[in-house]
Amino acid sequence: MNADELGGILAKARSGGERNLWLGALLAKEAATDIVIVGGSAIEVYTSGKYVSGDVDLVGERLLIIGILERWRFQREGRLWARSDLELWVDPVGQHYTGDVRRLRVVSTPYGTVRLASVEDLIAKRLIETKVWPRGGMDLFDQAVALAAEYRDEIDWDYVSRVARQDLAEDLVPELRRRLVPRPGTSRTRSE
């Protein structure tokens, strides 16, 4: 696939989340390896755009990803790879997924499959980041709340607490759960 073909495909995406998924799937196909969408770009997918990320965070073979991005006319801008005509910034954040790989969600797109960080890992990491980066804390915490509100009935809260505990952020889990307003006619959340 060349740079123009990529641009044509991504221009057809109906949302930023869909574009993130398509880009991840196209990269995975081109690289013939797994790509995992993580961070804010994964939260954007899960929340159907209620939270919008400024870039696409990817985990995979970094040098391979960068080589493909360069072939697709992305240019380095600090730690990001940008294509201004697409208003798209990519951050190849690491080689290995740091959460539980068994929890990754495989998403099918018209362009192949891509992996998405688990809801639990994303929530736990946002809680940890709230502790580590207090200036961005409320925004990060609010992202965790938005994500938890979308998937409240599926979340393994014991796992979230375990991951958050590793970086001394477990105390934020009860506060997050308190902020989840019950849906009318339903009970609170699982494991309460």
C-alpha cells in the first residue's frame, strides 16, 4: 500500500476511533505482526469519541512501524510521526504491551484485525497517571470515569485494583466507582 492509498482509505473513516482502528489494522497487515492500540486513542475507540485523543498510540515492533510510517509519508515531529494532510499523529510508544495480553480485544475492520488494550488496563493506567502527573490528574481521572461508565457491567474490578496497587493508585478505585451513576432500573456494578 502506498501513501496515497492510505490517505484515501483513512479519509473514509466516519470517526476518529474508526480511523484509529483502520490505521492499526493497516499497519498490522503491512508489518505482518500484531499492533496494539493503547492509551487515549484506545479510550477514544471504546467511548465512541466521547474522549478524543490527539494522536494514535501504538505498541508493536517500533522500528518496523516507523519504517512503514515513513514510507506512508509520515514525518518525525519530536516523539510523534505526523502526516499533516491527514491531521494524524502517531506515537509508537513501545515494543511490548505492559498489561495482561490475555485481556486484549481483537477488533475486525474492513482492512484486517487490530488489537485494542483492555478496558481494565486502560482504567488502571489512567488512575496511575492521575497519581504520577497531578497537573493532568483530573482530566486523566475523568477519562477513566468515562471509560468505566461505558463498560461498567464488564469490568473486572479486582484486576483493576491489582494493577493500580502496583503503583500506589488503588485508593482511586473506590472514588472512580462512586462516580459511576447507576443506570435507571439496574443494580450498581459487578463485584460491589
